[in-house]
Amino acid sequence: MLLPAWRWTALREGVAADRDRLILWLPPCLGIGVLLYFALRTEPPLWLGGGLAATSLLLFALIRRSRLAHALAAGLLAGSIGFLAAELSTRRMAPMPALPHRAALATGRIAAIDVFADGRRRLTLDRVAIAEDGGPAAPAATSRLLRIRLRANDPAVLSTGDRVQLRTLLHPPAAPDYPGGRDPQRDAFFSGLAGSGSALAAVSVLSHGPAQGASAWMRRLRETIAARIMAVLPGPRGAVAATLLTGLSSAIPQSDRDAFAASGLAHLLAVAGLHLGIVMGLALSIVRTGLAAWEWAALRLPCRQIAALSALAAGGLYMLLTGLHLPGLRSLTMAGIAMLGLLIGRRAVTMRALGFAAILLLMTNPATLLDVGYQMSFAAVLALLAGYEAARPIMRRLQGPRLRHTVALHVFQLFFTSLIAGAASLPYAAFHFGRVQFYFVLANLVAVPLTAFWVLPQGLLSLLLMPFGLEWVTLRPMGGGIDVILFLARSVAHFPAASLAVPAPPGWGLLLVSFGLLWLCIWRTGWRALAALPLVIGCASPWLVRPPDLLVSGEARLIALHVMQPGGGRMLVERAAGADALTLEDWQRAWGLIAAPAALPDAGVVPGVADDIVCNPADCLIARRGRTVLLLRDADEARKQGVSAETRPSPVEPGDCAGIALLVSPAPAHGACPGVPRIDRFTVWRDGPQAVWLQPGGAVIESARDARGDRPWVPEDAARARDRPTLPMAQAE
């Protein structure tokens, strides 16, 4: 037997005590099926998902004698359905088009206009036709979207719905910056995006037209409202106000985004449950109070039900106006269930309502499970529901007839909500953003009440006054409140140790944290304490795995080495012209480094590091764990930078390869060091970014293609993504 009889009996007794909570495990089982699909390295046949679902349905129907076995069969059925739903959703997506690698002429309809903090605009085009310069006359069409950033001085007056044409340089979604990192190509595949680009000339407006369809009309309305808000409140406070009222956040400066993240206030910029709760609470209070003050209505109408429906309608309109993002959809689904509970006299917010919302979102779009907003939102709400269940005795003791009791209860609820929701979201923030905030409770104690009782109510009033041109009456007081929040975010972000850099956790670490959180929150009996083990191991997982020693970018323009110094870790970089700075930031976040990257020296020994690193103009020798890496330098890059011929890198000599475990070169290195494992520009062109672990037995190399496998969102062949890698020109050229 897998378990002794007494342990099996204890397990059955524990399940029996919490048998009414077994149904809450169906959404996690559904999510496990979705994760299994995305974890595969090859695309499974459709019959596999259908066969698993049919088999598990048969088991569920046949197993009836044991409650525990029946529950396990139900979980297996839910996982199979999740796997099948993920398969079907992938097959519903349009294939990724092959974008031209030269300048092209793009013609399409404007689906959205984003305005950035520097004033530049980005167009999202649909119904796009693409004709490559010098290519065939018949343009290629795609059903996917294109995002094109306009030139800074483009004077065109544009609106959603206009049909435009512009000359642009397009590029497909980028591959992950390192193996196991965030996959922009997968995100673009499921979001309907084909690629992005930059305009090479001013945009030409072919025709002005009204927004077609409800979503396009709503997008134009959001952009109009945001423009009027920014006219009254220019700068960062106007950008924050536009975010709260329309969901358009592109105008917020990056420095302020970083401040909100470091202070634990980033959730204020993501319209979700907090904002929806404020809107619906205001609507519920106003309608309920108004009907109660009207004697005829109070005596004859179902005031409670009318107020509940009015609040739901107000929340739905607010979510439509702010774009129906994933956290908002989850919140709106739960709000609808809560209002239904009020109408029939049942508890408004329950674990089952959260589970139903999770199932609904996963079945309609399984890829949302990989979204950070989905993960953090559900983790926070799950922890809040379980936390308030456990805190009921404390809240009863704080209740009383006096004002001090009311104040104490509200302060406790605010503190408790910030603590529980923030703590539940921390592991997911560490996994996706590489940072953990420590002062989030302090910042939220001020920012959340200010948003709930001043900023957002003033903003909602401005929406009502906007048709009369009087929005400035309430937008200016709203801006004053936003100024306080901005000051708070910037100040807390500069507190000592406001945030801690965390190395990229392994995927299994986040799974352990998620399982531990579910176990802790779903069960009510004493065996919920077993959640401590997976929670502790999962939170410690970033430090339980060894990060790569060396990273090479997808174009070999960046080669970075992780070294240890007396003050902590640091990154030493070999960097060519045109290297992507965002890739460098992602690597620094993945390694959990705070110190700025430093360049490898032109010549000499790197002092103060635990390894032996010796460089000269031609190459660098890196010795670690008894193995040596030979890093060649690009002679063509040196020529471009004006380095004299005497000091330019020379070709590698046969004697240079003795004892080398790995050869790394930013240029093609065909024929250099035969028999030695090699990473050069051809390697990354073919297989994507590379990660290297130096072991006593040799170098372990993993590529982004190895980590992702052969999936519909991964380019089938490097030659299809671009004709050839960027190679140095021949001397004759």
C-alpha cells in the first residue's frame, strides 16, 4: 500500500470533515490541466485531449462507492477538460504571419491609439494589408493586429476607426530574453498580435470613418475621455486619473510606474476589484438611500433588490469604460454572483463564487492562467476570503455602539486587507517582476482610503459633468488627491530597503506556493497547517537553484557573466552596438542583481571577483569551477568603433583552444576550436538566447528553443523568421 492504514484513515476523516469544500478544488484541477498543456514541448494531437476527457468522464461515472475516489475522479475530469480547452483555444487562434524583414507599406484601420508620456503615439491596426518595398504588387493580409509607433513629429490628426497607410519597419514578437524567461511570442499569439514596428515616414490618412462595432466605439470614447482629462490635468497626475477612469495607462511615466511598484501601490493602476468595489458601493449606497428617503418607494418597491441591480449596472458600465481587463473580468463575475446572492437572500461573496469566476475565465481563455494579473488577483481574493473567515472572532470583539469601535473596526479591516492581499501576491510579484516590497501595508493605509473616499468619487462625478463641459470642477480636486498618492509612492519607494531583488524562481517553486496557498485557504480543519511545507519551500526556491553562469542574447550582441564580489553579485558584460537595453534589465532581474552592469575590461585581470578572468583585445579567458570559457571579441565591431588595426582582435590560434570547455563568440566562429562546444551568432540565430552552467564535468547549455519546444507560437524555423542573421560585411562590400 502507498499509505499505512492509519494514515489512509486520517486522510479520509480529514476529507470527510471538509467534504463541502471538495468542490473548491475543481478550478485548481482545471488549471493543472491547462498548465500541463503549456508545459509540453510538442503540440499534442487533438484526440489526446478528447480521449483524456472521455476516459476521465467514464471513470467519474463508474466510481461511486468511495467519496474520496469519486472526488479524485472529478478532479481528473476537470484537469482533462482544462487540457482539452487549452488545445481548442490554440487551434482557434490565427497563425502567426511571416512579416517582411525590410521596409513595408502597411494599410489598415485604427483599432486603438496609445499616447505615451513623451507625447509619441502608437497605433494598433486591424484588417491590415502589408506590401513589402520592392515586393509583389499584391499585398499580404493578416487577421492579426499590428502595433506601430509613429514618429515624434507626426502632425496627423487621428481617431479610432480611421483608415491609414504608413511606411514602417516591422518585426515579429521577440523571443524570451533567456531560456525559461517570459515568452512575448506566446503572449502575442494568444492576444491576436502579429508584431510591431516603427514608422519611417508620416502616416497618411486614407479616410476618416466612425468607429465600427461596439468595442471600437467604446475605445474611441475612452480615448476622448482620456484626452479631456489630460487637458485639465497635464502630466503624471492626469495620466493616473485617465488610468483610473478609462484604463488607458500608457501616458504614465516609467519612473512613476516603478515608484508605484516599489511602494506596493501598483494595484491602484490596475483597475480591478478595489475600483469596482468602490464604484458599486457608491452606487448601492446612493440608490438605497434615495429609495429609503422616498416614502412611496420605501413602502412599495423592493429597494434592496433595485439597489443591488443598480450597483451591478454601474459596475458593468465602469468595467466597459476601463477596458474589461482580466482582473476586472474576474471582479465583475464575482460581483454578478454577489448581487445574485443579495437578490435571493444568500451570502454575497463566497469561495464558490470565486471558483465559478475562475472556471468561467479559464474555459473562455485558458491562456489567462499564465497572466500575472490573473494569478495575483485570484491569490489576493482567495487569501482575503479565507482570512476574513478566520478573523470573524476578532471582528466581533471590535464591534460596538461607540464611535471608537467603528473606527477601530475600519482601521483593522484596512490593515488586515492590505496585509493579507499583499502577502498573498508577493510570491507572484517576485516571480514575474523580480522584486518584493516591504512597505506595502504602510503605503496602502493612506493610499487606499484616499482613493476610495476622494479620488475615485471625484473622478466619477467628472464623468457625469463631462457632457456639460464642467469636468474641471471635480477633476482638479481629484488631481490634488492624486498628487498626494504620487508623493506617497515616490517617498515610500525611496525608503531604505523599500524592495528586495529576488532571483528568478523556478516554475516548480511558484507551483508549490500556489498549492500551499490553495491548501491553506480551502480547508478549514487543522490539517490546513500542512500548507507550511510547500509555502516555505516554494518561497525559498529562488535560492535553492543555481542560476546560469553565462547568458548570450538572441543576436549575440550581449554576452553577460554573473560574478560574485565582496559587495554582492554583479554582471560583467561584453556589449556590441545596437544591443537591447531591455534584455540587459531582464537579465539583471533574473539574477536578482542590484549593482549596475560593468563592461569586461579591454585588457588585464578583473579584480575583486571570485573567478579568474583575464582579457585582452582579442578575447577573454574565464575560469570557473575548474572549467575555462574562451570569449572571443568581434573584430568587425572593433573596426566600427575605430580601434586601430594593431589592437584589433586577431583570429583564434589552435593553441588558444587547449583546455577550453566552451567557445563563445559574438560573430560567426565556424572552424574555430574544432571539437569544442560553441555558441556564436549562428547558434543564437538558429536556437535563440543561450544559458550556460559551468560544471566540473563540462558546460551545460540550454537554449530558448530547447526550453520552449515546438509549439504554434514558436517560429518553426529560424530561416522563416528572417532570411539570414546579421553578419559582418565582406571587405569588398
